[in-house]
Amino acid sequence: MVLNEQLSAQITLTGMTMDLIGGLYLAYDLLGGDKGPLSTLTRCVTYTLILVLSISTTMGLKFGLLAGAGLGIALGLHLERIGRGQNETKRFLFSLALIRSTGLFLAAWYEKLSFVAFGLVPVVFAAAFLLPRLKLTPAFFYEVGKKPSFSYRKLCLSLVLGGLAASVGFIAAFLQHDLGHMGERVLRLSLTIAMATGLTSSLIPLIEWYADNLPGRTMGYIGATLFVLGFMMQSVPSLVILVK
């Protein structure tokens, strides 16, 4: 069995990611759970992981990591604030827009969609202040439950965000006189944003319920398991070389 350099690097990075998440969950449990100092960080990492996986499925790992990180961190911070009963101030919404736009800008830039990257920034900031007026933000569909839930409001949010991404992409393609080449990528981007939004918003009740109601030490057990599995995965490339 022979592993090429790219596959070996992917296996190692996956193992390191599992170690990082496992260590975070373990520390979260040891430091007081949802009452401890790592509550916000753990929530951000959890939503980032979901968005990275859902976006990477169709847009590739590089795009998924950058876009998923920006969107996941912003969503985690947003839900943390809502869970504490705090209002959405303009400064807070601006900060979230900055995080989201940075992630999307870098993702589009590395995919060589420079016009799309620059177009997404003002759209993200505009949406950050307009969507709350339309009641299409986590503050209006935040809930806690034992199962995922989907609603008309979440469907509208998914369609709006997907439509905005498509609009920016097709305008950028038109300005570059490259509609034929970029059309498929823009359509894939808009559908990905819509599906990732729908999936993540549907999982919010389930994630928030488990965050508040998991039995003691459960997160610690999950973290320890991920840590061990990550260590084992990182050892695979070295074991293959030794066996060879």
C-alpha cells in the first residue's frame, strides 16, 4: 500500500483536527461545561464543523474551510448571545458581518473568483442589517428541542441567502464576460449556501438541546474518544511507511 503526499497530508490534518476538537470538548467538560469559560468557543467550533463539512461536500475542502469558519464562528457567537437573552445591537451585527464577509471573501478569492469575493462583502453587510427587519435571523427561530426542525422562516432564509449569492456571482460573471465558464460554479455556490443554511438552521434546536441537557461528563467522553481516534489516524502514514 502506497500513500501519495496529498493523501498523507489530508489524513494527518484530519487527525490533527480530531485531536483539536477532542481536546476542546474534553477541556469544555473539565472546566464547567456550559457554565465554564469555553462555552462560547465550543459552540463556535461545533457550528463551524457542521458548516465546513456541508460546504466542502460541493465546493471543495479549501473553500469549505474558509467559508465554513467565517459563517460558523459568526453563528456560534450569535446563538450564544441569544441564549443569554441579550439584544442584537448594531455594533454586534456589524462584527458578525465582518467575520462572515472575511471568511467568504477569502474562500472566493482562493477559488479565483475575485469579482465574486469583492461583491460578497457589501452584500453580507447589507444582509446583516436588513434580515433582522425581515425577521430572518437566528434570533427569530432560535429554539431548543430533541429533534431537528425546519420552518417556513428557515426556508425563506435559505432561499434569500442562496439568491443573494447567485445574484452576486452572475453579475460578476457578466462583468467579466465569462458567464459560460463561471455560470456552473456560481450556481453551485448559491445552491451550496442555500443547502448549508437550511441544514444548519434545522440542526440548531437539536444542538442547543444537547448542549444544555447532556449528562455529566458526556462531552468529556466524546472529546477523549475523538482525541484517541485523531492520534490513531495521524499514525497511519507513518505505519504505512514502516510496513513498506
